[in-house]
Amino acid sequence: MTPTPNGSPKRRLASAPWFTSQKTAEPLRRVLKALAKGGGETRIIGGAVRNALLGRPVADLDLATVLTPETVIDRVTRAGLAVYPTGIEHGTVTVVADGVSFEVTTLRRDVETDGRRAVVAFTTDWHEDAMRRDFTINALSADVDGNIYDTVGGLADLDARRVRFIGNAEDRIREDYLRILRFFRFTSAYTYGAPDAEGLAACAQLKDGLAQLSAERIGAEMLKILVTPRAGDITAIMDDAGILMALLPLPARAGHLRHLEDIERALEEPPDAISRLASLFLEDPGQASMLAQRLRLSSAGSAALRLAASVNPGCNPATPESAAKAQIYRSGGDAFSRAVRVAWARSGAPATDPAWTARARLAASWSPPAMPFSGADLLALGLPPGPRIGRTLKAFEAWWIAEEFPGDREAQRARLAALAEQS
């Protein structure tokens, strides 16, 4: 399909999802009405259009306009809508209508890029704005009536399930090296076959540019890649192209990740980024902290990764269920479930193995009881304040876990009293 001239619609959506959604329909109409007062075209842009054409859910609605940010702010303010200059240096403001946020960005062209950020100038040319975007399928736009505009061949690529850089792949990557990782993420999410050959070659050629990116940007993009539908296959391709080694000094095990994908499907569970990260990179649990630091995971994410990669006997169904329950009690159900799945993926056991399946589902069917005593109970027994309280509680908890959490209150009190005397 030949790209259409600037401003000429090429296709039309039979039903534009932004106007059939109860959440967005009326707020969007208010924003578009405010922006249209006085002239100047505004369109829905990017991912919303792409997903609408594929019949996929539309999460966020981004708008592009020929209006300058100052004009956008003036018009929506006059209409009584809230507006925030969230990225005004790049032409973006956030407009809020009825509690729904819309990013509105003025059409732009790049003046200067350094691989991480760009200096832009505003334009009224839709094709010029499209040419600065990453992939053809992300440069589609739609007007209020659902007419689709395409000046770079995005419709043909979408029909062919092909992710292709706009123009010269190396030029697009040099503008922002994060596009290397985005290329693999979108290829995994929107295609069925091999990556676009030109794009793959450009990513491999320019992979050293990833060193210019912040760890936060890399970490966020890697986690997104890991939950895409073809993460195992795509990370294997990334590894062959040297992309993963350019990011992390750890050998990748795409086979483990593929097996984890099979396990998740067999369990009918959604993909989990932390489990997949651990299965891909962490054969040695001691490397979890380093990996978390390299990807700038949050404190919670770092702790979750460490627990997911841990080697605990309770994960293996060959051990008694009591060992698994003890681990659930100590680390929590979510952490246990992740650790079981990672251990299962490493083991090579079939994704339908009944013993592993039962162990993986244990945390969903069994909740650990709460520790029955606290320091106040020992004070009531006459134990003086001090370190003996902590030692006694720790000893009781160890006994209670080893005995598989007996619920007999009298037996519990008798054991606590005996331990208090021994401390």
C-alpha cells in the first residue's frame, strides 16, 4: 500500500472505540470541541489508532494538533477544563476533562538529537511530524469521524503484522537508542514471524549506543519486553544479536524463559515480569541484587526478584508440603509462587507436571496463620522486658512452624511458658 499524501484519509474505522467507551467518549468530545473553537485540526494519534484497527483494547488516548501549546492552554482553559504543562518544552500539555487525562502534543520536527533527547520545533505538517516517530504503525492518526491518515506506510505494515522503522532504521535509532529495545518489544507484541531484517541489523550495529541510556529507561523497557506474548523467542533473538550482553553482564537463558511461558499458559496465569526476569538471567540467586541495581528496580521489585530467584527446598514438590508451607509463612504467597515457577522452569519438568502444578498452586489454596503470640503475652507471663522476650518468641515461632502450625491454644500456651522458663 502506498503512503497517502499529507492530509488524505486512507481508511475509516467503522466504530471508533474512543467514542463508544463510556469512560472516554464525553470527556474526549469536550476536549476536541474546546480545541476546535477557532479552527485548527486535532487528531487521535499513535497507539490508540493502531490498537483500534487491530481490535485490541485502547488504554490511553493521545492527541496531536496543529495548535501551539499556548493556544491549546488558552482554548481548554476558556472551556473550563484543567490543563497542566507536563512536557511543554516538547509541545505536550495534559488536559483533564471529567477526571480523564489526555496528552495533547503540538506537531513537531526534530532540530537536534543526541540519542537520548531531542530539541524540537513546532510545525503544522502532519507528514513532517510522522517522520520523527519510531515505527510506521505508531505514526497513524485518526480524526473525530474515524478516518485514518497514513503518510509512512503504517497501514500496510499493520496488515502484514510488520514492525518497521520509519525511513532509515539507523537514523531513527541514533535519534533515541531506546528505540532498539522498543523495536523488540513491538515486534514481540504485534508480529508473528521474524523481526524486520533491516531493523534487526540496525539494532545489532548500533547496540553500543544503549550505554547512553539511563538504567531507569532500560529497566522499564526490559520489564515491558518480558511480558509480551513472544518474550522467550524475542529475547533469544536479542541475545543472538548481542543486545542483552550490551545491557547486562549476565548470560541469558531464553530456554528457561520459554519454559516458564509454557508453565504460565498451563496454569492459565498472566505473565509475571519478575519471574520471567529471574528465569532469564538468574541461575545464581546471589546475582539478584546486581541485576536489580543494573535495571534500577524499586525496593519492592528488588526484594521480589531476590525471593523469586532463591533456591528453597520447599519449592520442589519432592519435598514435604510442610516445607512449602514454612516458606509461604516466611516469604509470603506471591514470593513463594514466583520462586516455584522459576524453579520449575529451571528443572525442565513438563509444564503439565501434576506434582509441580500442585506445588505452584499451594499458595492460592492455603493461607498461613498469624503468629499467635506477641511480647505482651510474655510480659503477662511475668517475663521481664529485654532480649529474653525476642529470643523466646523466636524459639516459639520455630517450634510452631516445625510442628506445622498447630492451632490448639492450650498446647501453644504450654509451649510458650516452657520456652520462657528455658530462656
